[in-house]
Amino acid sequence: MTKGHVGIVERLVERFDRVIVLPCYLSPHKIGRHSGGGEHRIKMLRLALGRLGVRVGGVNGLVSTPAGLVIDGRELDRGGVSYTVDTIRELRGEYPNDELWFVVGGDSLAALHTWYNWDELRGLCNFLVVGRDKWVIDDIRLDGTIVELADFVGEDVSSSYARVLNAVGRIDEAVPKSVAEYIKSSGLYNDYRYIADRYNDYGLSPRRIAHTVRAAKEAVDLAKVHRESISDSIIATMLHDIAKDMDIVGYDDVPKPCRHALIGAKIALRDFGVSEDIAKAIAQHTTGAPNMSRLAKIVYLADYIEIGRAMDGLGEVRQAAYKDLDIAMHLALGKTLRHLRESGGRIDQNTIRAWEWYDGNRH
């Protein structure tokens, strides 16, 4: 549970008579992704929420507390893929006369209608959507489903980004101190440490690593909005500048600022065993290309719009990136070409071809 989640729970306790925190055993949206075991997760939740007076409940019943806050381990006890509809069905049976509100993040809103047994689920509960600053929630009607937008936003720290921070030794930024200490002592959430642990081998500077972490954060958020693999987006972005601080010999036909992308793609394949799709996304992240994959567009844009950048007109690209990747690519490539022409920089032909493709294929 990140600091953002804790803040959300604090606000929910102020509004609702009872708040039930439901750690899932395995989300259908995260199959194949490693997560901490049930015992670890319950302990971390207790550490994160303990000051709010939380108690633990499970399949055999919930425990009432002065704060009305419960950690319910029924999905962990059940095992297997955790479908929300199964749990809400059980809770509806336990609370037949109460209003049930299921809290979701703004990044999940667009995909709600694709959830397992959606028609049954939306008949069992209402939905409270907690937004974040970068998501603009335009329409929350969902064919008559009762959906309310919370009057507060969550801190912009996701559990996926917490794994990135953990890989570079910065987990304290994502979770409460007690949880960070538990994660470190238990050796949890080291999904991407195998990448970060080798940054020194390729001479990455602290400044470059900091940029990479910021870009990975954008990649996580873009992947959620555009329903791309979060893991692939993180791996590609954590490796996109792996060769940036290396002395590169050759590639004279490629502008110098673009060469590290091609070398980085080869390193990613050879030394990290990434897929061809990830390697291609790394190779294209400086120049772009016609008809890029969704993953490649996410990596290109995450690198372009990460919060440390300060180029003119960047806000327009950031806003577009969370709505339409192709429009954002067209904007970013256009701004890059204008900058290079005005500054006399060397232009890679792939950048021209990419802009022409997106200019002719905008929605």
C-alpha cells in the first residue's frame, strides 16, 4: 500500500461508516506479475493503516473498529484469480440493506465495462472514482451505472511505480516508513532490480538514472490509460537510456543524440534478454518511426514528457498523451523538428518520416 493509497483510505473513513480494504490474491489485470504473498501483504497493510485503528477480518467475519476500517483477507483466503464481482456478491449478501460503493482509480474507469461479469457487478454496487491530476475524467455515466467522482484526488504514486523506486533504492518515497523497512528486510518487490543493479556497468550517471525513473513513472501511467503491458513499459523505459553515457564509436550516418537508442536496443537484447518488441521500442525512442507499436509510442512519449523536462509547449503534449497517443506523437515530433531546424541540429530521416506518417494518419 503506497502513500497515495493511505491518503485515500483516510478520506474514505471520513465519509463512510465502514471502509473495507480488500487485498486481492491475483488481479485478472496483473496475471503473470509477481506480488508479495498474502501474509506479507496483510502485515504491510496493518503497518500502513495501523494508526487509523484497523483490525483484520477474513472469510469468517469482519471485525468492527472505532474507525470503521477493516482489512478483509477473503480474496487471499480464496486464492486464484480475484474477480471483483465474486467479492461484491458476497458483501451484498452480508449487507443486503446497505449502499455498497466500490472505489476505483481514474485510470481504471475507461476499462470498467470490460471487467468480468460487468452487468452483474454494476447491479450490485455503485462506484466512487478517485482521480489523479493527469487524468481528465470527461464522462462517468457508463450506461446508467451509478458512478461518482470523489471530491479529492489521490497522490500520484502507484504500486507499479513503487517497484521502480524500489529497484533504485528509493522505496521510502512511495510507501510509509514502516512499510519501506518491511519491504527491505523481507526482500520484496525486486522485479526490476536486475536492471537497476547493472546501471553502473554501463556508466549511467545519477542524473541519467533520475531521468530514467521519472520516465518510467510516465510509462506506468500511460500504460494504464492505454491498456498496454505495464511490465513491458517499465522494462523498456528503464533500459531506454542504458547506453546514453557510453562512448559510441561508429554510426556516423545517425545523429549523435540518437545513437544510444540503437546501441541500447542491442544491449537490451544481448544482456537483458528482452523481447523484440521491447528492443524495437528502445531503438525508436529518439527518432520515432511510422506506425509505431503502442509500446514504442509510450516509451517515446514517456521519455519526452517526464516531469523533469521543461520545453516550450510540453503541457500540450502531456495532455494529449493521456488521451490519444497518435495525436501526442504528431505534436512531439513536430516540436522536435521545429527545434532542430531552428537550432541547426542534424535531423534523422526517420524523424521526418515518422512526422509525415502521423500527420497523415491523425484521428
